[in-house]
Amino acid sequence: MNLLTMIVGNPSTGKTTSLRNLDERTIILNYEKKALPFPSNGIVNFPMGPKPSVPRKDGKPGQASMSAMDYTTYILDNLKNSEKFDIVVIDSFSAFTDMLLAECKSKYKGFDVFNHYNSGIYEFFQHLKSLENKLVFVISHIEYLQDAEGTMIIRSKIKGKEWEGLVEKEATCVLYSRYVKKPTGKGVFYQFVTNSDGYLPGKTPLGMFDQEKELYIPNDLAQVIQRYRAYYRLDPQPNQEGERVAV
């Protein structure tokens, strides 16, 4: 199966830091090209973006340049059959869409710019959903809006009209990243919001987290993944004879 999770929040609220307890089975497709804010523990931090051409040298064939969208497709297609990685992280969706829009503006004019931009976002999510037996996490920044009644709306930041308010629907789970001050007034707790609390967004499958006791949880994706595996029974389970069988 494929489980796609959005991790949304403001800058410096612990979105990337939530990966700190993952290991070498994890690859980060790093569109922001930033260093990890923690020791990697074997995590592959792979820089993404437009890929420059490589000239032929010493008898080795050269490679043509690739746009950020084409290179993303190429990498995701390679990850489909990868036995090395179980967890794929996009950091960040916001940086990817900025690159995509810039490329569309350089290639097209008028309405074709956003037609291709919107199609690119659709294709991006379809490729992520095609990663069978992977856990996929998409980190995204947010924006604040007000509806006609003056109610505050918090959603993934994106340019263009077609995808406004619709990004989160592509995900099975949405974890809102935030921090709150400690009671002592010194330091903060970094948390995920697992379901909507009436203001902050969040969604997880029914019963995965206790809405009374686990509306706010530590921002540790390793712990979240353990919950996913238990909820969907992704780990081997014993059969009636006590043997281990794959699910």
C-alpha cells in the first residue's frame, strides 16, 4: 500500500526536525537544498531541482539537462522498485511548486502557464501515489485566509486558483506542526496536531489516534510511523500456529 502524509506548518515549527529519529531506509528529496538540522543517522539527503547537462567525457556518455519536473519524475520512477528505501520525504512541496511555476513561465505564455503548472502538480501527486509499499511524507508551508464569514482558514500554501484549498485532499493524513511554550516559560514543546481542534488543521484515520488524549503528540515521525504500522497491520503478523506471516 501507499500512505501519503502532509506535514504542514509555519517555518521553524519542527517539520524537518520531526525526521530526526528515522534511519537509512529514508530518502529526503530536498528541493530547498538545505542541510539537515540534526545528525543524519544514515538518512539520504538528496538535492533536487533542475538537473544540468553532463558532457561526454573519457568515453562515458553525457546526459541531457532535465527540468525540475522531469527530474522529479525520473527519481520517483526509480524509487518505485527500490528495496533500499521504505520512506520518501518531499522537503518541501512549496519549493517544488515554486520551481515548477518558474519553469512553466519560462516555457509558456498566457493561460498555458497555469494549465501546465496545474497539470504538473496533478502528475506530481500521481507519481507519489504510485510508490507502492512506501510511506510518503510531503512537507509544506501554510497560508492564512478568511472566508466570507470571517473564519480563519489555514491551508497549504500554493500559487494559482485551481489547487487552492485542495492540496490536503491528496493525503491520507495531515499533521499540523506547531510549538507551544513550556509551563516554566523557558523553552517550547514541538508538536503535531493529529485532528482538527476547531482551528488548526489535521486529519488521521478514525481511531488511529485518541482524539481526547492524542490530539497533540510529539513531533516524532518515527513514533507516528509505528502507529501507522500498527493501525494498518503493516508488520508481519503471527498465524494460528504461531508462525510469522507477511501481510
